[in-house]
Amino acid sequence: MTTVYEGELWTIQSFVSGFQNNAYLLSCNRTGVSVVIDTPDQPFELIEAAVKTDVQAVLITHNHLDHLQGFNDVMAKIEVPVGIGADDAHALLSKPFGQVDVSHGNPISYGDIKLRSIATPGHTPGSTCYMLPSEQPGATPHVFTGDTLFPGGPGKSGSPEAFTQLVSSIENELLTLPEDSVVLPGHGSSTTIKESQNEFEVFSKNPRRNGLYGDVTWAGDNS
């Protein structure tokens, strides 16, 4: 299944495979260059679409296996530089490829694609989101959030400390983005920053137990 998001300067194709993972192909309408975001298992539709473009980079949101199981398949067809957060890079150290700098705030530019890296530790130490700003007044920005932010809640956290870090990343780095930004997560459907702000406001006002972590929803019973 493929979902398409159209911009004036770019096109985003979303592919569902693996463990209901989303992978994305972001293409420049003018030049045909593109960027792949995440490489889940059985990425056959993703590869079929990608090889019709001039892929410049593969960007990984985080190092969990379900987002990397198709990595070798993708790289066998389109061996290009790869970007992954430094604290997650150990997952790919054995792979021979050039590196894309995805440190926090770093701009990533290919053709008319202008991305910005956003470090969002919590789900994993090196979790990284990629912001695609609006290319002109009135256009809609998009942000690829991996497993950091979903409709209805954050990604899964492995400890109370990681959950606190994850919430801080979301509150300070994602919910401060333009309200109309479309959130493109690593699983499931899209949402917007405005919707996420409203959901987070409910979470912030409700009591929550000490040591909260794991699978948390903004509107759930977290007391």
C-alpha cells in the first residue's frame, strides 16, 4: 500500500511493510533526486519506486530491528551514504557506506529537498526526526518522527528515565514545530503537530504515577 503526499517542490511516498512499518521515499520534483527514510523488512515496493529516482541518501530514524531489517536489501540496489543518530550508529558499523551528518539541527539538502535533523532521544538514545519545512508561504511542512511520536502518544520507552527524556524531546523539539506540520510516524497513520499538542495538553493536566514508562498514551489512565 502506498500513500502519496504532494508538495510544490517534492513528493513523499509512504510504504507499509515489515511489522506494519512505514518507510518513506522523498523525491525532488525538479531534479528527480530522492531520500529514503527507514528500511523495514520486505521493502520491495520501496525499492521498486526508489530505483526510478536518483537516490542520494538513506536516513534512519532509530536503530530498532523492525526499521532496519530491509537495510541490506535496499543498499544492495541503491548503495548510498546513510544517516543515523550517533548514539544509534553502532547498529550499522559493520556496513560499508558513507555517512550523512544527522547531528541535531544539521541541514540536509538534495535538489529542492531541504531537511533538518532533530535529535529526539528517549525511544532510543540516538532517535532522530527529520523536518521538511514548508517550501513556500502557505505550503504544509512535514516531519518524519520514527517511533518518537505517534497519533495519540509517544513511542515505547524502556525505563522511567527514558520516558522522561522522550517526553522532553517531544515537548521541546516536536510540539514547538508549526502547528500545521504533518507528522509522519514509523507506524500507523499520520497526524498533525496541532493534534499532538492538544493530546499532550490532556496528558499534562492529568495525574500520572511515579516511574511511568513503557506503552503510554496521552489520554490513557496513567495514574
